[in-house]
Amino acid sequence: MRRAYFKNNWIAAALVLPQLLIIFVFFYWPTSQAVFWSLTFEQPWGGGNDWAGLHHFRELLSDSLYWQSVRVSLVYAAGTTVLGMGLALILALFVDRQLRGYRQYRVGMIWPYAVAAPAIGLAFRYIFNPTAGVMAYVNQVWDGIWDPILTGWHAMAMIVIAGAWKNIAYNFIFFLAGLQSIPRSLIEASAMDGSGVMRRMRDIQLPLLTPTFFFILVINITDSFTDSFGIVDTMTNGGPARATNLMVYKIYVDGFEGQNYSSAAAQSVILMVLVILLTFVQFRYIERRVHYS
Amino acid sequence: MTQAELPLATSEILPAPRRRTRRRRPGLVENTPWMNLATHAILISGLLLLLGPIYLVFAAATQTVQEVNQIPPNLSISSHFWENISEAWFSRDFQSKFINSAIVASGVVIGKIVIACITAFGIVFFDHRLRMPIFWLVFITLMLPLEVRIVPTYAVAANALSPFQAILDWTGVSWLINAVSGVELALEWNMLNTYTGLIMPLIATATGTFLYRQFFLTIPDELVEAAKMDGAGPLRFLRDVLVPLSATNMAALATIMFVSGWNQFLWPLLIITDPAHEVVAVELRSLIPNANTTGGGIPKWNVAMAASLLVMLPPIVVVVAMQRWFVRGLISTEK
């Protein structure tokens, strides 16, 4: 605990004020507005608002389109998480062997973190386009087998791959850091006992990586709910036939294109609750994170 | 200010500049030639997986519009790279959009670092009861990403003073002012289509404040006492001692924040309708118009790919150049 402090609390107040003002205006106020709007009949651009109670939530929960968007969000979350984490884990385990070229491999796996979601979206939209690029080859060999423009699950596969690609670098960085915090002596001792590379991965590195693993799992799921907007918007616009209409995209479309503020607010509140729950889970794991040292 | 210039008491306690040692843990010495071969094979396929898409994008960016759309497709590199780059650059007015992105990214970087630093300073080095409540208020914003509050945040950007107006109306202060002075109180600050609107909502930073707080907590009490003994006030201490000491922190934060600032998409998409304030990431959206059809004309994939390369480049350069700080910062902010 610190014992030496500066006395002038007015200066402290002046220093923390800017951030407090910003979070009040742009975080807490809008959040409370979202809750308020979700409980009232909100007119676009002002006008009266009458109390609606849970009307909007009830409407949403009985709306098959909403459930459909929940379903595709879950598919997207599961797909990007499994693919993105699986690949990153394999790469991190092998990079951590620190063979020749370790540094080069590491940079090679890190840079995709920097690529903007819309740029990834546009790039993969080209790559998976049925009439230009790689997939046009496939379509030529097997006539018209691939068409994300018309086939829902093709479009979903396409955004899942783009989303997973985007996450690999991030997951890799954390897995590698997790692996490097495993005491070297454990691995050496095990090698002396005659265990091979794979055996050490299975019996030492993977079990000790569990805390990192859960941490990344939660971050990946949360991200897939919130951070998927850029990819969906540049690749599919939620189509075809809403097959990729993720929850976050639906909020945007209903709120800004449909001007249905109350429904968009109710959807925001549901998504917010989801994110808050996930964050709580994450904090619980962080507390238990360090069980070796 | 270097250490030598500092008054006596402070400079004695400042830690000696850390020597940069490259900690490289050598791999185990094992004779596993096949396993090593397999490792390299796996890692090289990983690299191809990550680089492959960029190669395809690059190849497309070097082709003419006929080449890029021809059947059977041609995935080799052609010779029209600079034409496509310049078409993307000029036809889309990328220059001013690049400048806008650079303004937003640097505004976000500077803003976040300053805000994180002063907030953390205010809650670590002063003894007041609100230290923890303030910290938690800032920290909880982690759970409120922009995506879950877009509609009302947009409304706030249209009038950044509306929260205060609402509070004054609700508490009756507006009515009171109106009754006393006859002035109808109408606060307004429209942030739509402005740089302020693009930057300000993004500079609140829970992770940055957290990182700075963690760092400030490691500063020894003696340093504070020494500075006070030397007659330095809090602001002087912040400027001359803490800021130089936190240079690594800043580099780490700056890298992450630059990437996130440059790659902002949803927020600029919402609040910018005026082309003069458009940023490059959003511009990518309109290059190949309709997602569900290939549109009326032949899609100019070559120009679109050249443009997306241009947008990707600056943050990649920053991340690769700042690799060491970046990795460290990322890991310590997310913990």
C-alpha cells in the first residue's frame, strides 16, 4: 500500500475529470438510454415516449427472425472460436519449440493482428467470390458447387473463415505468452525422463495452458458477438436470406435502416447482458489464472 | 529531463536505466530430426495460411479488370500494380481519407495515452476516498463496447450536451432558469461529421488506465517523498519523473491504440456522412457495391484489392516495427 501521497485533491479531481466526463457522456448515458428506450415506445427523432414495459422484449423473443439471428450468431461464434483457437494453439505449440527461424515465424504469425476487419472482409469476399479468384477454379471443375451469394451456409462458412483468420494472430500471441510462462525446468525434467515432443505437449504444456485457454475462449466468444460487424458488413450484408444476419448486424440494420429504435435498443440490452455475463466469467478465470509459478 | 538534471534526492532513488538484454531461451537440445522437420512443415503451412490470402489480394491488385475477372481465373502476378494503386488512390480521393485516418489514429493514440496517464495518476498518487469507485467506473466500461450501445451513442454524438440537458430538465433546473431569466435553456454540441466526434468517444480507455495504474503502483514511495522533498508538486512529478519512466508503457499502448484507431469502422460509418471527413477503412465498403450480387458492371476487384492493400499497410508496418512493445503491451493490458 502506498504511504506517500500528494495533498492537493483539487488537482486529482481535475486530472480524473476528463475521462469521467467522457465515459459519462459516451458510455453510461447511452447505456442508460438503451435500457430506457427498450422499455418505452421510442419515436425516431424525439416525440413522446410511452411506457412499454417488457413489450419489446416479449416481441423479440417471439420473433422467429430474432431467434434466427441468435442462431447464426452462435454458429459464427462457435465456428470462429474453434477454428481460430485451434490453429493458433497448434502454431503456438510448435513455435514455442524455438527451433531455427523462431523469430521469423513469430513475426509471421503476429502481423495479421493489424489488418482491419473491413479489409479482411473485402479480401476474403474476393477470394471466395464464385466468379473471380480461387473459388472460380473450383466452380469450373465442379460446375457451380460454390456460391456464397445465393447459398446461406456458404456465406456463413465464408465469414467464419474470415473471422477466424482475423483472430489467429491475437490468440497466437496469448498462447505463446502462456507457453513461455511455463517453467523451463518442467519441460527439461520431462525430456530427461525420456518424453518426446508430443508427449510433453499433451501431458505438460496443454494442461498448464488451461487458464490461458479459458481466458482466450471467453475473449473470442465476446469478440465474435461484438467485433463481427466489419466482416459481415463488407462481406454479406447479413444475406443471403439473413443467413449471416448476426445479432450485432441486426441491431445496426433495425436501428439505423429500419429506424426501429425501441427494438434495436432491446436487442442492444440483450447483447449487453450477454457481454457482461461473459466478462464476469472471464474475471473469475483471471482470478484463478496463476496456479503454477 | 535526463537523470543528471534532476535535483539530488530524486536522482539518487531513480532506478538505473535497465540494460537491454535479449532474453532468448534456447530450445531444448534434442536430436529429433523428423519431429523438427514436421515442426517446420506445420509452421510453414501456418505461414502460408496467413500469407496466402494476402498473396491472392496482391496478385489481383496487379491485374487488369479483364484479367481479374477472366475465366479460367488467373492467379499469377501481372504488371498493372501501380495503375491500380493510383486508380484507387485518385478515383477514391484516398489522399484526404488517408489524412483523415491518420488524424483519427493519432488523435486516438495521443488522447488515450494522456487520458489513461492522468486518470491513473489521479487515482494512484492522491489519497481520497473516490480512488476505487473512479477506477471501477472506468473499468466497467470494458463491458460496454460500442456495438451494444450504438443507437443511443449516435444520438449523443448528434448532441454531446444532451445528457446534461436531460438532467437539467429532469431536475427542474431548466425550468428554474427559464422562470428566473426567461432564457430557454438549450444546450447543443453537434459532433456528427467532425474530427472531435470521431476521436472523443474513443479516447476513454479502461485498458490503458488499468495498464498505467499497474505501472504507477510499482513506483516506490521513496520516489514520491524525494520529489516532494525537492519541492516538486504533483504535476512536476508527473511530467519529469513518471512520464519518462513510463516510456515503454507508452510505446506499447501507442502501438495497440494506433491499430485500433486506424481500423475503426462502425463508429466513423455512423457519424460521418460528409466525404471530407471520411476515413479509409469505411471507404473500402463502397468499392464493390452490392454484396449480394456482383452489381451491374464488371466488379473492379483489381482496384478494390489495391485499395485494401493500401488500408492494411500502415498498421502492419507499425505492428511489425514495434513488435516487442506491442506484444508486451497487448498481454499486459488484457490480463
